[in-house]
Amino acid sequence: MPDLSDDELLDALGVEATLERAGSHTPREERIIAGFEDILRFYEKYGHAPRHGEHNDIFERLYAVRLDRLRKLPEARQLLAAVDVHGMLAGAEAVAEPEVEALDDDALLAGLGVDAPRTGDDITVLRHVRTHAERRAAEDVANRTPCKDFNRFKPLFEQAERELQAGVRKGVRFGQEAGVDAGVNIGDFFVLGGQMVYVAEKGAPTKTPNGTPDARLRVIYSNGTQSDLLMRSLQRALYKDEAGRRLTGADEGPLFGGEMEDGDVESGTVYVLRSLSDNPYVAEHRELIHKVGVTGGRVETRIAHAEHDATYLLARVEIVATYKLSGINRIKLENLLHRVFTPAQLDLTIQDRFGRAVKPREWFLVPLSVIDEAVKRIRDGSIAGMVYDPKIAALKIASRSPAL
């Protein structure tokens, strides 16, 4: 069998030889092709085009910026049409990370906090380099300092904890609060990293390079530390923390809502009772001492055996007011009313029929007119932030945070 030349062998195998002209591409075109080949290798390895985002690998972000640039170059589309088998150049333009489009790869890496690799190193292999998220998390922890005036905030944490346990507040996944945006304001409580977080101060509003609202915050943690960080940093941490929660305000929550929850009733009654006890103190202040509660049934049935129940001061009671409400969460509504009137809670201890000391908790030294106002404010939503002040015998706005 005679020796065949390479061309004859390829012809016998049915393969057409394609000659490439040496030096057919300019140095710029060669760089464009080489850069796109990196993007192709990334796609073949991960099954998608490189994407932006601080949580992504640094080189994925680098390739994403490079792809953005190539999409904007008409010469690149024509040059790479034959090898763009995944149609990445025809894709919609992604939004590049701010202030990086004019950077070359080394400058981009430096901007992302990574030193340019030494000659001979593989640029796609990171050694001893933390991700952007890891660095940011470490910085946030490092920036925490002891809160010297924590004694001013400790009662707020304790109250929020009590309200959380009582169901007055509830934890909602950050960013998924119905009807609430992902904003952060003074007096807000969050749960982050297993700790309760309180926003004590908020500086003048600013904007990030892409126009997103931002501001400098003073944040207090339940372990007695504090940090000064940007609002966007707190929001980002809450989004990433699977257990991150916003605590609804003491006056927020689904008292009246479109969806029923555990404890909700189709209709309920706020009732106000007056005791007929012959206790000297009760008799002296009978016109001011009221029991406030909520029931889903008939009030008359609830008080049928009041004289045998220490909850009703072991005496008959009279119904002085009722208010019908619909679509309410009974427990949360009752907790809200009791919180509003806590400063006027009756301090009275009686003995039950077995001789045991009992201190009823649902009786308050409050005029009936103020209770009526509180219910009206619940109906129109203006009860938020209100509390009863015994000194003036009226409702007033409660201070949510200490003076700073």
C-alpha cells in the first residue's frame, strides 16, 4: 500500500481540510477570541452564562463583565458568531456591576479585593482568597464594639421579648412581609444571626451608585454590642440569613386581615365589665375599675359564674360596653388592648375560695370613655404607638426609643 500524504489520508476518511491563514486575526481580535473562550469554558462547566452578584465567585463576575462588553461590540458579534454555540452574545444585556465596565481584568480583580496573579499562575484558581461575602461578614463582626449605654436599650429588648412570647409581635421572614417594604427605620427590631437587633439611629439618606436608598445606622445587639453600618449591609445580611426575621411592631400584625390564622374568628366581641364586689377598694373606685377582654362567644355565657371565679374578683359583674369586630385574631387583639392599658393595671390581691392569694391581671383603672376611644382607634388603625397615661387619664403616643 503506497504511503499517502496527509491530505490524501484525510480525503480517504471523508474529512475536508480547512486551511487557516496565518495571521488572519489582529492582536485585538485574538484577545477577543481568547476572552470568549474563557466564557465558553465556564458555560460548559456550569451550564449557564456567568452572572453578576456579590455572592458569586470573583471570576464568574469577571467573565460576566467581559460578556457584557462583548455584547456591546458589533465586531465581536461578527467575529465570534461561529463559536457562539450557546447564543450568549444574542442574550439580553445584563447590568454590569457599578464602575467596573472600563476596567481590564487585573484592575477588576483589584477592585474586587484580589491581587493580580503572578506570571505562570492560573488566573481561575484562587489561593488563600476569601469571598466578598466572607470578607463583608468578617468586617461587620469586627466593627462591633461594646455598647456603653446598653442599660438604656436593655428594657426595650426585654419588652420586645415579652411581646414576642405573648404573640403581640411576630417574626416575619425579611422581605416577605405582606404590605411592608424592606426598609429599615429607627425603632425596628430584627433577628439576625440568632441575636435580636435594634435600630437606634439612622443618618441622613444617601444613595448607592445604582440609585438604591441607603443610610448610616447605629445598630444595637442584644448581647450588649453595637455597630455603625450601612442600611444596605443590614438588609443584605437579613436576606442571606435563612433565620433572619423582622419583628412586627407591637401595634402591627394581622388583627384584621384577609386570611384567617390560628386564633382568628369570623366575628368577636370586645367586652368591658364592671365588678359588683363589696371589696372596699373596688367599691370606692367602681366607676373606674374595668375588666377588658375579647371573646368569640356570648359575653353572658362567659360571665355566668363570675362570683365563683377569681378572674372576676369572686363577684358578680355587669356588662357596661361591648364592641363587635370582624375578621380578628382574638389573642393578639386582647394582648394589644392589655398592652395599651398596662400602666393602669389594677394592683389588687384577693383570696380565692380555697384561701389562695390571687392577683387578677385583666382589670384596669381606666375611664370607660378612654376604652371606647381605644377601640375606635383599633378600628381606624390609629392605635399604633398609643399607650394610656394615668397622670392625664388619656391615651398618648408612647416613645419607642430612648432619647439619644
